[in-house]
Amino acid sequence: MRTRLDHLVTTALQQGSAVPAFTCYDFTTALAVVGAAEDAGRGVILLVAPKTAATPNGLRLIAALRGLADAACVPVAIQLDHASDPDVMADAVAAGADSVLADGSSLPYEDNIALVVAARALLGADVVLEAELGGLAGDEDRAFGADSAGVAVAGLTDSAQVEDFVARTGAQLLAVAVGNVHGKYKREPQLRWDVLQDIAVRTHIPLVLHGASGIPAGELVKAAAMNVGKVNFNTELRTGVLSTLQEQLPGHRADGENLQGLLGHWNSSAREFAGSALGMLTR
């Protein structure tokens, strides 16, 4: 059943859990994620990247995800991730997204606030808005790149700014930078739990941890205790699917271009990872 993202996250936090959010570049992955959520009896969030949503096929994908959410037997929310273009935000919401991350984290502080405020004015009160304060290194659409994504932290969230930022933007969720990055971690992640704890006592809205792929499970289970109600996964999901397809492709080509069988392996890989993440964040 399709549900509001803020209600889904708040309910999970009341139970001492966080909700995993998975970037879905295609419908096969989304089917696997929702299937894993139904197996676990837990809610889940389907993320759509802004580069995807900026294309006609991306908007059709969002519409399909909305239908998938409506038919699911567990709560499912659909969010446009890391958006800064007002046209992309409006088109994604019209296509079926019920939440938007209005991401001005790379902008000066006042410009970040202005972006989130403008997004609210554009999208209306019914759309759940997430904002981001502090900059995460890396690219959410790539596991690594020429700039060695995942090596350094771009900028920790300044906890002293949190109360002012939340009050002025009206954001319903806040993504924070506490040593997490987009892409692969080149070494063991060093999350600043002290910074996260300081942020948590300064606001009552749910916090969001991006770049969770590669963070050890023993670390992630601490998140909900510090008001982190949403945890984003992308890299491990994609790399797992691509590795599976690379391994299985020769055999399925030899078997009469057996695409149906190959899609089955794709589904299994994504479903296994999603199920693992759901179990890790559930109490």
C-alpha cells in the first residue's frame, strides 16, 4: 500500500527501527525490493535518481512504481532523490512520487534554505520534503570515479545550524553528513556518532543517513537510537546485481538467449540484498 514517507519513517522509529530506501533504476529491481519487504512484513522506500526522473522513461518508471506501491501488501513510499531542478521535482511528483529530497547541500547555507523553501512553495503541503545539511563526498549514481569517490568527507553537518535550518525550511526529514559518503568506502568508514548524537538532540524530525552501502551492520544498528529513521542504499545493490549478471550472462546466452532466466538471477540478487538490509534495520 502506498503511504506517506514521513508516516512510514515515524512509525518505524517508534518501534526502534529505521526504514531502508533503495535506489531503483529499473522496474526489475523495484519488484525485488518490494518482494523482500513483503517477505519481511516491513515498509520500504523506493528512490528514483534525478537523472532518471529527468527523462520520459524515468517518469514512466515513477508511474509504474506508484502502481507497484499501491498493490503492495506492505507500506511503500516513492521519493525523488537528490533533486535541485524545480522542473524535475514537479514532473516527478506529477508522475507519482510522494516525497522529494530538495538537495541544496552543495550551495551556501542561505541558498540551501531558499531551495527547500522554493520546493515547498512549488510542490505544496502534501508532498513530503527531505532536505540535506552538510556535504557528502562522491556521486550517488556511481560506485567510484576519477575523483576517488568515497575517500574523503566533503563536510560534516554543523549541528549548530540544525535548529535554524529546520525551522526556516519546514523540512520533514533531514539528511546529515557524519562521515558517510556516496559510493564505495576505500577504507573502514569512520562515522562521527558524537556529531550525530548532537544533531539528534537539536531536532525532533527524523534524520536520514545516505551512503549506507559499506557501513558495517554493527554500526548501522546504532542509527535508530539516534533518531535516524531512513537509511539509503544504492552502491551495494547495483554492484551486486551487475556482478550477478556478469557471472550469469555467458550461460544464458548459450541457453538460447534466455533472458527470462537471467532476469530471475537479477531479481534474486536484488531481493537478497534488500532482505538483508531490512533485517539489519529492524528491531
